[in-house]
Amino acid sequence: MKEDFEEFRRVAHQAVDWIADYLENARRYPVLPRLKPGELMDALPGCGPEQGEPYEALLADFERVVLPAVTHWNHPGYLAYFACTGSPPAVLGEMLAAALNTNGIHWLTSPAVVELEQVTLGWLRQWLGLPAEFFGEIFDTASVSSLHALAAAREMADPEARERGARPGLILYCSEQAHSSIEKGALVLGIGRQHIRKIPVDAEFRMRADALEQAIERDRAAGLRPFCIVATAGTTSTTSVDPLEAIADIAERHDLWLHVDAAYAGAAAMLPEKRPLFRGWERAHSIVVNAHKWLFTPLDLSAFYCRRPDVLRRAFSLTPEYLRTAEDPRAINLMDYGVPLGRRFRALKFWFVLRRMGRQGIIEALRAHIGWAQELARWIDEDSRFERVAPVPFSVVCFRLRAGDEENRQLLERINRSGRFFLSHTELNGRYVLRIAIGNLGTTRQDVREAWELIQRTADEL
Amino acid sequence: MKEDFEEFRRVAHQAVDWIADYLENARRYPVLPRLKPGELMDALPGCGPEQGEPYEALLADFERVVLPAVTHWNHPGYLAYFACTGSPPAVLGEMLAAALNTNGIHWLTSPAVVELEQVTLGWLRQWLGLPAEFFGEIFDTASVSSLHALAAAREMADPEARERGARPGLILYCSEQAHSSIEKGALVLGIGRQHIRKIPVDAEFRMRADALEQAIERDRAAGLRPFCIVATAGTTSTTSVDPLEAIADIAERHDLWLHVDAAYAGAAAMLPEKRPLFRGWERAHSIVVNAHKWLFTPLDLSAFYCRRPDVLRRAFSLTPEYLRTAEDPRAINLMDYGVPLGRRFRALKFWFVLRRMGRQGIIEALRAHIGWAQELARWIDEDSRFERVAPVPFSVVCFRLRAGDEENRQLLERINRSGRFFLSHTELNGRYVLRIAIGNLGTTRQDVREAWELIQRTADEL
């Protein structure tokens, strides 16, 4: 099949017009699709085509079959999980990256991939107030970043694991509000659930440092081997921030690897007024901040920072150390610092976002989101039918109807059925809780106001 | 910063014209960049910009700073590693996926992502001749796919690992020609190098089934616990195919998980004339085939197939089993089948490629690549200064000058300095070997001929 490049050019221009319209106004679609499981699968042939098809058929089916099955994360009414943005400059970067299809396995296979990754993660590092010792690299998701953190932590605690296998009995600490990816990462490493300590939290859902230290001492006394603490800056349910300074003290006292999961809230360290919440994270061994959460970059861009790249390399490099000296130290081979060998040119989109928005542009957007979340929190506090169930340090508000879980579940379902807004829920202290997360660049104060009014009206109906 | 959507539209159209020109003729660039390590980093500011910049500046710097640092994997003269293609329909898919930025964490967060992944991997599965029991999902790289295979293998062998931690002494088998990602995956799981058996190969670089079985029996007799065999269909150095039927017999006899790494060559199972080489792989527990290698899809699309999704889910799901019954079985939650939680809409580009090319279009392209590799092998055989050092079952040819390693190294360096072609090398039987891999859609028979003529001329000069 001979490719028709003129035909490609024509449809790609069509696609750009569609994309520009979409990015400017994703509101024309319902934020949540209205279809049953299997509907898309049933709408498509069970077998792929024998002969190639024209581009028209592809774009037509994209509109006819795919779009009605899309949950529109780029919709201004998307207020679920952590709202995020596929911003225009990032889309431009992804277009070019796909065409280049260049792959930064090691330096020579694409200097641009390797070096632009260092440049962009260096810029972000400075904006976050982290020192230059932090080496940065990009993974697809925070789950994968945190898996690397845990593997490096084990390498530090048990350097012989590489040769003779990991020894049993290593103990991992995180709060009971930590993200499930921490537990999943531990399972992959072969650390059983019995060796994961989920430390209790205080009334504001932050890890209790006293309980953490007691647990470590208890385990030590029992002959077990603590090796890693995972603190969270911005938990998934309530965006609470663990007491990072106190935890860093404990990690140092007990010589444990400290990983900070700041996948969502890390972005807010760019704001001087929020920086104090992060005090202590600069003493962590590793940190994850997802640009695809609150830094206006589409999936996938998880920024992983590690203050001990030597340990990371010992854990992941298969090149014997004695072969290294001849190398130019600036020709970094990122394959030596993690599992994936292929490395997509993800840095390009991030570079475009950082430059197009600038530090001030990002700060402005984050401040607006936080401000609207504070306003929403006040509106909730003023309506006696509702209660707010957690502080609002960033852009997520947790609340519930003062009623049973069933009423709250119904409330959520009706809002989500509207097609106008998508909210998510969580469970706190055994109760069903609604969550509103603000994070899309297209979302306005008016959207937040309308979401709240719809919630109030729906509560009236219940 | 207010986004200017008309400005975005204008530059995105400009980018499409650049992309269309590039895809049609990447030859205008040298395939390998001519710069020193650190040059790109030095050319960019050490700090990110305070204020947002205009799109013009982004595109101008893309051309000025980024392009000269790119290794052009999409160049028809790219004959290194495994040559691949960012094909036009896939670029179109990536553009739309970036704009949608929809995320298939679980079914509701994007039915389109989840279901199109099932549809496209189902089509490919049928084209590869694999039975319907194989459940498919997409990861970023084969390294990550194989890590999942090994974790599932451990779950089958040691189901209590999840709770009480992995027991030491599990033994993994692969050939000495297996890809480094297998060893790396094992290290992540905590399986030390002492517990990885690299089975010797025959004269054609295929795992020796007799040596494999002896090793298993020896380990069993020593009280160790064999748990997994990784066979390779298309090794990285020579594209040799391990004897899959004999290995499947052994895996069944010893009740071991069989993973088949077919990252590169798996695509060739679409050809009836090549299918016999793969006989036996349908009995594997898991298989990886990278669409971003020889299926004309840009990074990243690693198709992972697993015949025991129940085991995979046991290894990775954190949702208790008793919560599952209420779910619609067609609303698959892919987060339960692996480490990453976020899931980019990678299936869209793959769907576009499969439809635009059709089964026949792909077969035609693969046959052409294989045919040219055979021709090249003949030309090499006819030039007495050279020797071919491995059979050519697919599109990779391994050869060397009948001279010392140093001469071969110089030959490679001169070719790669030409800017016209990029070749890679490997080591076989302790000797430095040159490798030519054909896999880009833009590569023609004429390119292969010219590469060979340049090699001959360069050999004359040496």
C-alpha cells in the first residue's frame, strides 16, 4: 500500500481544525459518555480489515464510534479524581513527537530526547525549590515512578539483592491514606502485604509521625528490617500533606529511604504561599510530581526526581561499572536508571507547556484553581444541608450531604448523569464522600458556581 | 495567561505541513545528529521563562535547537537496532489522542480507551494466529510487558507472595541471547542474578532445549524452585527464534510459566510462510509483540497478551475479589492487570494503522523488508571480504569484515558518520558484528542497495 501524503496532509489539517475547536470548547460534548459496557466493541467489526481503508473512513468512525465513548477529561466540567488539561502547546508537542518517533534509549539514539528531558526537569526542579542534586527522569505514570523509588530504596538497604535475591522481611511505611500504587509497587518487588505498615492519620488525614516512629521501633525490636518510608504531599482522597519535616527527621534517624509522592500537589510547590507545606521534601531521596496532573500536560508525563541516582543506577543498570569511565558524563544513558528501555520524546510537549505558559502563567492558573476551591468550600460551609469533611489546602473539596451514604450516592449519580459535570467520590472515616477537583485550564469560576448550584438543586429534589 | 486558540490553530496547521513534509521525506536530515554531549543543554537557558512565550518562539527553537539533536528513527536510512516507523495514520491518531487526553484508568474514566484497546489487540491477536483466550493490554515498552509476565509467573508459582512476601530461590530460565529486559525484570522482582539461568544456544543462536531441561532438572534436584521460562522469537542480536514447541513441552512437563518475547519478530507471524517458526507460542502463558517495532506504529505501543488474565489480576489487583460480582464483566478495569494506573489512549493510533494499512498492506510491507534482507544477505555472501554470521529469518542481517574487530568498528563509524545511514553492532561469539535492520516504511530496495554499496566502498578505503 503506497501512502498518499497529500491525502494525509489534507486530513491532518482537518484534524487540526477539529482539535482547535475541541480545545477551545469541549463543552459541546457530555463530559461522561452515555453508553453501556461493550457498546463500542459491538459497534466495530470483530476482525480487522483485509485491505487498507481511506482516511475519510478513519475520521468518520472516530466521530461516529469513538467520541461517544470518550470521557472528556479535557471538558471544563470534569471535576473528578484529579482534573487535568491537555493544553494546546502540549498537543503541538505531541504532534511533532509522534512524527519524529525518536527514541532516547541511550544518548546516541536521540540526544534531543535525553537532553531536553534533563532541561525541562531541571527547570521544573528549580521552580519547585528543589536542589540541584535531584536527578530527573520521566516515566509514564506515578505508579511506575514510585515502583522505581521502592526498588532504589531496596538497593540501598539490601545491596546484595541484585546478586543473591532480595532478602525477606524488609518493611515499608506509608500512611493509611497513601495511594494504592505504593502497595502495588511493593507487591511487584515481592514485599508482601504483611510487610507494609499503613500508619494511622490525624484528624486532617496526615500521617502521624509519632505512630510512624513507634512502628519502626517496634519492627526493629522484632528483628525486622525497615527500609523505606513513603510520605504523601497531596493524598488522593483529601490532598492532605503528611508532616514532611518530622518524617524526614525520622528517615534520617533510622537511615531509611524517604520517597515523597507529590504526584498531584507537587505542582503547588511553585507557589511561595504553599511552599511551607512542602518543607522537608528537599531531604527526600526521591519525589514524584506528575506534570500530567496539575501542570497542564497531557498523559503521560510523570516527573521522577532522585537525590541518589547512583543507587538508582546500581538497582537498574546492567552495564558493569568498569565500562563506564570512557563515557562522556554528559551523555546520559537513561536506560540505566529504570525499567523501560524505549523512551518516547515526552519532554517535547512539556518544554512547550513550560515555555508557552511561563512560571507566572502556571502560578496564575494554580492560584485561580485554589481560590475557586476555597470559595466552593465556603459555599458548602454556608449551606447547613452539607458538611465539609476535610481541609482544602489545594484545589480539591471533600463534602457530603448530612444524610446517609445512599443519598450521597444518589446525588453523585444524578450530577454525573447531567453530562455537564463529572464528580468523583471517596470514603473517609467509613462514610461516602463527594469530591470536587478543579484542575482544567478551561474551567472557570462560573463552572464551579454552576456545579455548586446544580448540587444544591439536586439536593432539593432528593 | 489567556490561551489564543486562533494562534494555536495557525501554528498547528504550520506544524501539519512540517509533519507531512517530514513524513514524506525525512532524508533531508542526517540520520544521526552531529553534536557533542551537552550541546543541546548548553544551547537552552538554565532556567525556564518567567513569562509565557509566543508559539513562534517554540517552533523556531524546535527547528533551531531540537532538530539538530534528533536521531531520525523515521529516516529511510535508519538501519540500526530494530528499524521502525511513525507512520502517517498513527501520527493522526496521536494528534487526536493528545487533544482528548482521555485516561482509561477504569472503564468509566474512558470506555473508548478500554474498549478500543480490546478491539485493536483482538484484531492483531487474530492476525497473529493466537487463540481467543489471550487477553491483551498495552504497555509502553516490552521491558514493562515482560516485567508483568514475570510477576504473573511468580504469582502462579508462589501465590502466597502477595501476603507474606516472595520466597527466595525461584529460578528463571532464558537463553544467553535473551534481551536484557528479562534480567532487569527479574532484578525488580527481587530475583537475584544467581537465580537467572542463561541457557546456551546452538550454532544459530537458538536456545538449546536439551540444555534447558537439564538445567531445570538440576535445579529441582538441588531443592530450588524453577518458576518461569522466557523464550525469544526474534532475539535482539540475530533475530533467532528459540524452539518454541520443544520449550512449550518442557514448560508443561515442569508446570512452569512460559513467556515468549516476540517484541520485534512477532509481527512476522502475520505471514503464513513465517507462521511455522512461531508454532508453539500459542501454548505460552504470555507473549509480548511491540507494535512500535515492526507494525508501523510510533512509540509507545507494546502489546502484551496473557492466557491467564486471572493470574495477572491476582498479581496486580488491589480490589478484593468479593467486590467483583456486581461489575459488568465487559467493563474491564485495566488498572487491575498491571502497575500503571493512568492509561493513555494509545489504542487510537494503532486502530488507525491497522485500518489504514489493512492486513494485506502490513503483510506486503513485511514481505518487502524480509525480501530485501535476503537480497542483502546474498550480496554479502558474494563478497569474499565479508562474512555473514547468522541466518536471516526476518529483516535483520548480521555480518562482518573478515578482519579484526577494530576494522569492523571503524567501518561502522565511517558509515554512521555519513549521515546517510545508521547501522548498529552487536557481539557474537566474542566478535564485533555489524547489523543492518530493515523496518521503516520509507526504506526502499534502492536504500538497501546504496547502504551496501557504501559499505563496500568504505571497506575499500580501510
